[in-house]
Amino acid sequence: MGDPVIRPDNAVAMFKIETTEGVDAVPTAADAFPFDTGQQFNSPFTTEDSTEVTGSFVAGAPTVIGQPAEITFRCKMKGANAAYSASVKPPHHALLVAAGKKALFTAAVAAAAVTAVAGGTATLAAAFAATAQAYRGMPVKLSGGPGAGRTTFITDYTAARVATLADSFSPVLTTATQAEILPNWTYAGTSPKDQSARLTDQPSGTLYLNEDGVLRKYTACRVSLTDWGGDTAKSGFFTFRITGIYAGKVDAAMPDAAVPLHSGPILAMGVSGVDPAFLVNRQQLPISSWSIAENTTQENPEDPNTFYGFGASQLGRRVPELRCDPLATLVATRNVEADIAAMSQFSALIRAIGAAYNRWAITMPLAQPVAADSATRGSLRSEDTRFRLLSPGRDAQARDGDSILCFW
């Protein structure tokens, strides 16, 4: 019998946050996450060619040197498909946390009539927290009066319980409208102030990848979202680039992992039929695709005290940007060039609504348009538009506000 072959489609990946950076967290089947076939990883070694003169045209022996490990997974954006709680989390929770996106579970706040409305704001009832930015990026379900049946998102929240909403409403909201916070998990980027905060806000993780009985291990891993986006009427995707330290491979039986098998929600008005999927400045944009480029710097600093010569992966500065391709329209409807010239800043929202607990949204409180290049979609004029995502400051959990990913 010949050598057994490895079938990479028969794979399980498990990721667990480390208690101590670089110490194997020993992921189990309970830490498995769903991903699309096509995972990629590199060798722990590379070579440096010899330039020594050998008395021959044949080069001397190369030097074998270590290099950081890089593993890439493409994953559908989807929820847990079960009621959220402090222990029931979205399926890619640990990867998002290792990407520096601090997680927060928020329990429901019961429906109560808003006490005041003005423009795009609503003052929430006394049962809501009187803490600035306590609910930024979270879903607010409306009932009772104008707006009933809608689920909007908070782009700004003051200690006076004044919530700025991402949507516009016609008829406008009144004090007959009731608002409630739905149970949710949110994830937002971090800018740690010191070493202690870095280890908390941007923790490392251990990855186990078992392909058809061959288990590869990686420690001291941190994650970058290198590609985050999707197409209209289709699922959204994360592309996670995991960088860490290779910890070897062994033969090991495939674990009995039960990863979530349900589909992800699509980018459309979804089951409610009332909440638009893509908004900028509270205006619906007819797009065919969207993406968020986080542009995060990620380094594995050289360290001769490690086996491969590199230390734990570290996250650095990011330059987040939203890209989309709305169809062009009349100047009276939308004038992106004028917005660019005026250096305008406004909110943006992407919302994929599936069944309960399989919904996600991305709230961007401050989006500044920086480019609108002419293009075509079929025979129609479009504008390839880019928005720089800015942070309006830290929220109540010391997270940045450039984008807030929410599952509810």
C-alpha cells in the first residue's frame, strides 16, 4: 500500500485565546470554527542562498532559516443561530478577539417609550444606562408608534441617554415610539494604552489545524482581517490572516467537532423587508459589492531566543477604509465630489438580516469620503467610492469607534 494521501477538504480548525502569550492554550473540538475550503499555510523554514566562491559554478549549501507562520482562512459572516448570552457567542468570536476587536455581550433592555425626539436622535428611557457610548453600534428595536417593526443602530450615545440613530424615519419618531436593546455581541478595534492593556485588548491565541489526520500547531498567534466584504444578495466574508509561531505537527485523529452548519445572512433587506441593507449618511446606496480594508500593520519581531528567530505576532496601526460601488445619480440626489471637497463626515451602516441570532451589522459612526472614481456596472455609470473610517473616540469599554461589528 502506498503512502496515505492528505485531503485538505477533510479539515478542522480550532482557535483558543491564550492565557499566557505563546503558551499552548490546547484548543479542543469546542473551539472549532467554520471556514471555506482553500485554507493556506506556509513552511516554518525558508533558505538563504550562499554567495561563497566554491571553485565551481555550483553554489554552496544554502542556510536554512526560520520564518513566521502565516495561515489564511476565508469564513462566512454568520451568527450563532442560538440565543445569545455571555457564553453563547458568534462562531468566529476568538478569531475576532485575536484581531484586536474587543468583544462585549450586552443583555436585552426592555422596551420603553422614548422621552424625546429631535432630528435623528431619540432620548431613551431611564432603564437605559446613563453612560456615554454604552450602546454605540448596538441594535435598537422599535415598536408601538412611528418606526414600529424597524431595527436601527446607535451611532452615538450620551450620558443623557440621547441616542443618534443610523436610519431616517418617515413618519418621524415620536414619544409614542418604544425602544429596546436586543441581546447582542459587539466587536470593535482597540488601541491599548500600555502593556497590560495590550495583553487584554489584543490577546494572542493558539491555532490547531487538523487536515485528514495531520495536526499542525501554532502559538502566539494574532489575526488581521485582510479582506472583509461581500456582494449584494450574497453572504459577507471574513478573510483572516493568522500570524504566529509554528509549534510542529503530529499525526492525530480528526476531532469530533460540531461547527455551525447554517448559512450566513445575505446582504439584502432580509426577513423584515423594512430595514435597508446599506446606508451612508442615512441614504440608501445601490451597490453591487462592498469591502472594508483595515490595513492593519502586523509584525513578528526578530528574537534569537526563540526556535525560529521570531517572537509573538504584534498588531499595530490601522487605516480602515470602506469601499463600495454605488450607481451614479443626479447631483440633486447625491454629490460625492462636493462631500469630498467639504471634507464631510457622516455615519454609514451595513446590515444583513437573517433569522433571529443569525444577523450582523457594521456601524461606522464617522465615514469621510476620499475618492469617487468613475466606473461602469454593465451599461450603467457607477462611482467607485472610498470612505476613510475615523474614530469619534473610545466607547464605554475603551474600544475605538471606527467600526463596530454586531451580531444579534
